Amino acid sequence: MADRYLSFTGTAPGRFLTRRLGLPRPAALKRHSPEQPDLAGGLLHLTAGKSDLDLAPVLARTNLPATGTDPAAVVLDATGIRSIEDLSEVHSALHPVLRSITPSGRVVVLGAPLDPADHHQAAAQQALEGFTRSLGKEIGRGRTVNLVRLTDAEAAESTLRFLLSPKSAYVSGQVVEVGTAPVTTPADWNRPLAGRTALITGAARGIGEAVAETLARDGAKVVVLDVPQAEADARRVADRLGGTALPLDITAADAGARIAEALPDGLDILIHNAGITRDRRLVNMPAERWIQVLEVNLASVLRTTDFLLTAGTLKPGGRIVATASIAGIAGNAGQTNYGASKAGIIGLVRSLAPRALADHDVTVNAVAPGFIETKMTAAIPLLIREAGRRMNSLAQGGQPIDVAETTAWLAHPASGAVNGQVVRVCGQSLLGA
Ligand code: NAD
């Protein structure tokens, strides 16, 4: 969908007017392409506090050359910060370099898990979260700021590669925790999903189609599931990607069994993307609108997940990525049904993730998109749509590819230590911030 304001602000009169009138000035974001797979520029590695992290080998593998000037990426290792005095090193490390970070550049702050036995360490480490979110809101020029809490740099390699690449263009102000579960390093980082099968629900169009494209790009064999009415579109997507289509209403009572039947060799990656809205204020909402949304967005996700885990269709090393929404975090007028269903996804992820990993060696995470330019958001009335687009730190809507790239990172074989996370792909939306 066209964002005419974004195009206009890229012109000379647009720049003049937005500056004079104090209007939002979104920067054109640099996204991943085969021609430009990496950030255009070098990486600056800074440390605040005394760190024990063995970070250099992982950073060396990001393809970004080390630089001291005009970095495209800054990694601030603040894992060793244990006190408020130490925090002053965050200021002294970043303050001098901020201006020189290139447009669409990245700041990644590394923190440590909060120590339950040391409230001074916990205060200082939690401070990094407020710092990250605040810097994300002020840094501008399409630059992003994220915090990764980790103890083992190797376990965080896929996460660091993602956040230090153009693939994370619309992910900002996020806090990601990386655990210590063993990770599988792919033979080829350019085709990490080679030999894996991925099923994406609701993939005949929109975000699901972009997810299917991106997972296929990364080497997966894709199964494009959508309702029987969208079969022609699902086949078109599947044919283009060398995958197969599976016409199926995900709310069918036997949907899990039908998926298992279609995948006799099992499944590695399950993406719950299908979703609907049936907006009305609660006072005007007939029961069937409530039921439909809860059925498609949540109940079917619970049912198929349970079935495919129990049946063993989801193989060890598997990945589940469900789709929440900022409406499930912040709430939205007219969306009590939708907000409930998407918050439910977050509850499901948080509860199931540790058990699914322990019992099935499967990770469970969620993406929570903000305003993404799709048919779903094109249907929103103009003024509300314009507010949704601008009310985030990047002052623009995201593209389906932004959700897809985030999904691909969570589905990555080397992301085995990323579990139970809800990652917002929202340009740091002010809603629910
Ligand atoms: P979309 O309407 O463009 O596509 C959704 C797809 O799901 C369609 O192809 C539809 O046929 C399919 N689908 C619907 N019900 C189904 C069912 N019962 N069984 C199988 N397939 C079904 O939507 P989108 O904008 O691409 O959204 C994709 C997901 O992202 C949804 O879960 C949505 O709630 C979520 N999301 C979107 C945005 C956004 O800004 N677009 C924001 C937050 C969350």
C-alpha cells in the first residue's frame, strides 16, 4: 500500500515543509536485498562495565568490518554493569558517537539477566531497558535501538546477526532475552532452513505470503495453508515458491489431523499467521463476531499446536511462531474481540515455551506486528490509518517483509535459545509502549 506522505517527505519541498511545520519526518528505511544484504558501513564495539562476554568472534562473523568512525552499527556490551555508578559508562560510551551513526543504523545494547540476589545489579540492568526504549524514541533517521539480555554470545549469534542487519529495519525499542539452550549452527547462513519444512497459515496473501516467500528464500520447503475460498491464490504463491498449497479452514475441528496427514514426513516450522478482524464496540457486537475472531485467532492456534506437538508431527528442533498484535498489548477501541485473541496468543507463548522446549525440543515465540501496510490496514478509515502509521518512532507503517524477516529469525536453527519471546514489529509504536 502506498504511503504518499513518506514519498512526499523524501522530496525537497516535502523536507522543507515538514521541518517548518514540525511534522513527522520518516526516513526511507533500508531493507534487506540480495544486492545489499548487510548494513552499509562498519561496526563499533563498545563496552560499559567489566564484561566477561566472549563477543568478538561472533561480531567478526556479522560481515560488518570493525570501524571507529561513522558506524552503521554500534554494539554496547553492558552485561558487566552492576551498579548505578557503572551506568555512567553507558553515557560516556554512546554520547560521543551517536551523531555519527549512519541513517538506518543500529544500536544494540547487551545486558545481563537480572540477578534476583542483587537488587543493585537488577536496578542497573533494568535501567538499560528504559534507556533503550528512550533512545529508540529520540535517535531518528531510521535508526533502531534494541536490548538483548544474554549470558552466552554464541547462543545469541542469530539474534545479533538479525538485529545488526537490514532485516530488522522495523524492529526498535525491543528487549529480547536469549537463554542458554544449545543452538544448531546452519551449514550455510544464507540458506539456514535448507532441508526444513515450514507450514504457514493464512499465506495466500498479506503478511503470510511474505513469510512464505522469506522462509522459502532461506531454503525451507513451504506449505501454504489458507481457506478453501482462497485456494487459487494459495496455489499461485505455492507454485512460485516451489511449495505446496493446503486449502483448509484452520478452525475445522480436524485441522491438526489434516495437517499431519498432509505432512507424513513431519514439520519443522509452524507459523500461525491466519487472523481476522470483526471490529465493533462491545455494546454493538453480536456474539458471532466475538466467537469468529476468538476461533480463528486463538482457539484454532491452541488446538492445532496441541495436536501437532502431541502427534509428534512437529519434529525435535522445531519452531512455532504465533502472531499476536500490539492490539493484544495496548488494546484498541472496537477490538475487544481481537485484542482478547491476540493477548491470548501472548499467554499461550509464555506458558507453553518452557514446556515445549523441555518435552519436545521445540521453541515457541510470537511476533506482535504494529501497523503493517496490508489489505487489513488499507480498510481502516483514512484518519485513523494515518495516525496508526505515524504514531511510532520510525513515523511510518511497516511492510509485510518486516514481520517475515522477524519470523525467519525466530524460525532459524540457531535461534534455539530464543524461547517464550514476544517481539513487536511495530517501529516502536507509541501504543502499549
Ligand atoms: P490478511 O487479511 O491480509 O491475510 C490473512 C490471511 O488469513 C488471508 O489470506 C485469509 O484468507 C487467511 N485466513 C483467515 N481466516 C482463516 C482460516 N479460518 N483458516 C485459514 N486461513 C484463514 O491479514 P494480514 O494483514 O496479512 O495479517 C496476518 C496476521 O497478522 C493476522 O494474524 C493479523 O491479525 C496479524 N496482524 C496484522 C497487522 C497489520 O497491520 N496488518 C497488525 C497486527 C497483527
